[in-house]
Amino acid sequence: MPLTRKAYRAAILHSIADPAEVGIEASYEYFEDGLLVIDDGKISALGHASELLPTLPADIEINHYQDALITPGFIDTHIHLPQTGMVGSYGEQLLDWLNTYTFPCESQFGDKAHADEVADIFIKELLRNGTTTALVFGSVHPQSVNSFFEAAEKLNLRMIAGKVMMDRNAPDYLVDTAESSYVDSKALIERWHGKGRLHYAVTPRFAPTSTPEQLTLAGQLLTEYPDLYMQTHISENLKEIEWVKELFPERKGYLDVYDHYQLLGERSVFAHGVHLCDEECARLAETGSAISFCPTSNLFLGSGLFNLPMAEKHKLNVGLGTDVGGGTSFSLLQTLNEAYKVMQLQGARLSPFKSLYLATLGGARALRLEDKIGNLQPGSDADFLVLDYNATPLLSYRLKQSNNIAETLFVLMTLGDDRTVQQTYAAGTLVHQR
């Protein structure tokens, strides 16, 4: 079979390191007139168009974009598939919000037709917003994960998901048992983990909704399948933290509950971490675990402000999460808009290059996938976006005043949304066209 080779010409920008570790200038590569060459779904070359064009065959197809920026696909490290239908629900903080809105909404996912319909809407929204990889919570029903993976597999997307494990402190219609959650998760792992570009995540919802027996079995799954992911929530809300102390009085804190059941590790991602202390950040970093920073949700539910500088001090891996439906947008551009404000409220700055890092390479590192996604290095999967400088009249006018790529990037993150994403590519295939 002949290679399917294509080239894409535009301004091109990607992160190559964390600005907190190497400084801003050494953290990215920018090609004002760049060329990205794709062979069979992988990136084979990246550089200045003037240098690469002479090396290509005369008949190669070149897509040339004016007034556009090519970046890696965005990576959402925390989002809930079954909450798509309740995004933007009024008036509650975390625990009341779960009971009032979330649990009734999630109860519908035992029905295959419903799960299929929402999976289709959910994936289209991700791709419309330029998200090419997401770490996804299903519902307690295995069907939610089957429907999601079936839809993702058709498009050859790199996605990670898991069935929620929840055997207490939730409505009767929505709980599993320690044993059934283990058996159901195992069946999903056998069917989906490592199939194409799909991965499975063991998914206890959060400590209050799992018995010690269930958490033990979650840890056992991670031992049985060493390259699985683990996702859950931690230290999102002060009442939640108090509740964990009441339920697990023998543990020294919220993180220690997960630590005790052997749920920390290189592929473990903990959502929120708004109220972590220094000692907990150090322990997360020591075990190679990651945090998903969910600013939109943390503001919407009144949970608090994530301390990114503290995480950086401990060299803790941090990705970005929309946390739909606690978050109110599938857009990681809009999520970065909120992240900037969260830092401002704490007297800290979030540079546009750190923002780019969080949405791409930082997320890939949190997921231990930086050799495959999150950047545009040759050898990586060809998951990338075309961002349109003229997506809206205001964006177009504002970017004409921009003096450099830092300013352009920051404006895209403050004024940009799904309309800014002109095209989304996954493994070299066009999966969304605005």
C-alpha cells in the first residue's frame, strides 16, 4: 500500500516542555510559516515551510491556511459523559448538586439507545471544541462505556474511559456492589483496553460513594492490569472533605484513603485537588500521580481556587479538565480563560505558553502519553487543530492589533471558543470541519 502523505502549511505552535521547569522561551516551538507533514496518521516532519517544501515530492497535497494557527489537539483530563444533558444546572454546591441534578441524569444510561445518542453528541462536542483526547467518566452502567468506546473507535480517537464504581451513599437506582463493579469493570477492560487507540480507567466516583471493599477491588484491578488508568475526585469541596473524614476516621486525610487502597500511581489522575496541602502534593508527585485542574467547574460550583504554583513547586503533573457538567463548556480555550482568572484571584500569573502546555503536553504527561500526543514532534500521532484567526468579528479585529505569538495565543484563549476551531484532525484524518 502506498503511504498516504499530506502536508499542512500555516503558522504552527506547540509545547516542548513545561515553562515552570525550563522558562517560557525554551518551552515552545513556533514556526511563523510552518509545515506539518503527515504519513499514515503520524507526524513525519515539522519545520519551516521554506526548508521542508523542497524535500517533498512535487505531487504532494498541501493544505495551506491563511490567518490560522496549527496546534496539537487539546487534551481534557476530566469530563463526565453522562452529565452532558445537565450542563449549566442552577444553584447548588457539589454535594447537593450531585443529588439534585447529577444522579437523576446519570440514571438513564442503562438504556442503550440513550447511551448511544449521548455518546454521539458528546464526541461531536469534544471534536468541535478541538479536544482529541479525553479522560472520561461513564455512569455506573457498563453500557455508558460501551456506547462511548464504540463511537470513539469508529473515528480512531485516542480516548480513555471507565465505568463509575459506586456502592454506597447514592440513590438505590444508581449503585452497584463491590463485586459487580469488579466483574463489570473487568469485562470492559478485556473488551476495550488497548483496542486501537482506546484505554480503560478504573473509576471509583469518589471515596464517599465507595465502601472499603469496593476500593480494595479497584486497587486489585490496577494490580491485575498494570497499564490501566485510575480516575477519581479529590478535595474539591470543603464539606466533601469533612464527609471523607467521618467515613474514614482511621485515615489521616482524603488522599490517604486512596493511598491506603493502592490507587496512587503513574496513570492515576485525581480531579480538582482544590484544597490539597503541601504534604499531599508531595505524595502525589512522589507516586507519579496527576491532578486535573478544572477551573470552570471550581468557579461554577463555588468549590475554590486551585493552587497551581504549589503543584509546580512539587513538580506534580497537572492537566486541564472541563469537568462537564460541573464545568459549563466543552471548550478548553474557555477553560483556560477561567484558569487565568483563578490565578489572578490568587495574585499569580498564568502565561499563555503555560496555558498551551496545560491544554496539550501537560495533559499528555499527566496521562503518560507524551510520546504519542500533546505535541507535534515527528513520530507523534497526527492529532492537531487548525485555529481560525477570523472566527468571529471581534477576534479578527483584536488579532490585527497583536504584536507577537504570545499576545495572539492569549487572545485566542480569552476570546476563543468552539467557533475558533476550524478543523480537528485525529490520527491524520479530518474528524471535524466547522
